Amino acid sequence: MSEDDRLFAGIELGGTKAIALIVRGRRILASARFPTGQPEQTLGVIGDRLEAWQAEHGRPEALGIASFGPVGLDRSRADYGHITSTPKPGWQGTDLVGHFRKRFGLPIGFDTDVAGAALAEHRWGAARGCDVAIYITIGTGIGGGVIVNGEPLHGLIHPELGHLRVRRTAGDDFAGVCPFHGDCLEGLASGPALGARAGMDGAAIPDDHPVWDRVAAELAEAMAMLMLTLSPRRILIGGGVFQHRQGVLARVRARTAERLNGYVAGVGEAELAGIIMPPALGDRAGPLGAIALAYRSS
């Protein structure tokens, strides 16, 4: 059977919303969005929808689950397939893989939502052909997935790029909103952090608001450190906060070039336009990430 004929299902489970979909090849046959409420109710309605699609379209070869984290990815540990130390009330310890394996009996590909999105961009989007690529999403939180030679990077845990500490700009005394680390990158530049810093909803902040100068500098610190530690060919920045903010992204590139200060030969601001980029798949990167994980497990 060709790739275009294979049937897969996916779940992108975010902190505020979940998206379920069923595809044939890469063609989306159906998708649905649900609020992320309490685990039993949320997983139940997602399962019901997948069951209805299965009756209509046939049994998928595999299911991919791309979840908000942190999650357990070490198959030798009892918490594999679980959400672990999340601050989201009610979700700590939720066994995602066990729940859907018991209900559907399918092979399940499982990883973080950002690793899934990174994998989708590597397979179908802006990271094709890159031996090392990073996908960062900036929304309610900040997460990052790293792809090395076509595989998501795991180790002791999965990468937690949103919790990197960055140098602050002079005179900035904002404490940060991260409940674990205060002024880590997520604590400074996520949607809730932007709202707290600017005194308005993050989506309403105009591009010329002074908060973006500080945020661009903080993100540039992270970009430069990631380039020096992981040597990515591509860093893709997605998520709701940066949608339609190409001017801010240009500032991040300019500040990143300043931080690198010529150390990476042949990489200046112009070259960074081909390294630090928006995802090619846009808001489909997350849902298609779940499908990419399903492909890996089949």
C-alpha cells in the first residue's frame, strides 16, 4: 500500500485545546477541536470521536499522540506514556497511552506536542533535509522539540527549551510567571508573561509596544545559545503569540546576530533569515505532528 492510501489517526493534546484528526496519507479526512477540560471527560469525548471516524473510514494503522508536557518517554519507566509534572490541575499522572491503547488496541506513537510538530516540519515542511532542526512554540507556555537525523531527541527527559534561563536586559525587573523558575524563557515570553508585562492580552499588544524590545532580546539569547549548543540548520518559531508578527521575528534575528557577534562563520543577520523561520505548516504543524508520530509507530 502506498503512503497516500494508509489510514492514521492523531491527537494533539494542548493545555487549552485538543485536536483529533484522521488522515489518509497526508490528506485530512476529518478533524475536531475540543477544550482541554478534566482528563476523564476530555479523553472520553476524543475517544468517542475517534470511534465514530473508525466506523466511517475504517480502522487506522496507528494512533499518534502529541501531548503537552512534561511527559514520560522512557519505556523502561512506570511513567511511560503519562503526563508527569505538569502544573495543569488534574492532569499530573494521567496515563494517555494506556487509556487509548486499552480503548483501541492500536500501535501508539507518543511524544510531546512540540516534538511532534518538529517531526512534521522535518517530514513535510520547512525542516526537510535538515540533520538538526528545532521547533519552538510560543503560546500559553513555551516548548521546544529537537530533531536529530530524523528522530526526536530524548535523553534523561525530553528537551525543555522553554525553561532555559536567559540574560535579562538592563533595568528589567519583571519577576516572570513560571511557577517553577520565575524568569526562565517561558516565564518572560509566553502569552501569560506578555500579558502581565504589557497589562493587556498578548494578542492585543501592538508590534511597536516597548515590551517587544525586551522579548526580542530574550528570545535572541535563547536562539544564540541553541545555535551554539545544538548547531541546528533550522529553528522554526510557531505558536499563537508569533502568528503574523514577522516584524518581531526580524528583530529576534537581528538581536541573535548581535549575540553571536560573528563567532559562527558565515552566519549574520541575512543568513539567519534562512535559519530562524516560521513553520511552513503553520497551525497544521501540531496536528500533523500527531500523524507523524503515528507513522513512526506503524
